[in-house]
Amino acid sequence: MTGPRRTRIERVRASVGIASLALQQIEDDLRADDVDQEELAAILGELIEDTDPPGGFLAAVAQLLTAAACRAEQIEPDRDGDASCPLHEAAALITDDAGQRLIWSARALHPQGAG
């Protein structure tokens, strides 16, 4: 016999908790006294490199926001864009602005090996 099925929001909440713990671990690594210029560039590169989610971590977050925007387009009242447009803009800011700034930072720290 299996236990009660978790609701969608419970699954999302658990996933967000796992992601938060992973991000906290990265933050702890960034705060370490022995992180040098090259390693910091490599850590930043991991957030933007084409690794397990294609396009890196930031691209995965942008993709999640785009999925939310597409769903909002289907269900928002009057299909007026009040919900979907800000979500599409947030996704674009992550990939176009935040992602590019991470690349620039990584390259400034380690021009030959980052980004």
C-alpha cells in the first residue's frame, strides 16, 4: 500500500527546497576563503555552460518562466497579457541580461578559460 499522493504544489515546494539547498551549497563554496580568481570564473561558468540542462542553470530557470508564461497566456482573464508578459520579460532578462553579465564576469576573472 502506498501513501497519499502529493499534490502538485507539494511537489513544487519540495523541488524548490532541493534547489534552494543546492544554491546554498554553491553560495557556501563561493564564500570560502580559498576560492581564487580562476576557480570563481569556473564556478560562474558552471551556471551558464551547456551542461545537464542545455544552456546551463540560468537557461533552465528562464525556460521554467517561459513555460509559466505560456500557461498564463492560456488561462489569464481576457488574455490581456497582465500575467504572461512579465513572465516572458523575466525569462528574457535572465538569458539576455543576467546570463551575459555572468559571461562577462567569468571572462574578466579568467579570460582564457571562462565563458
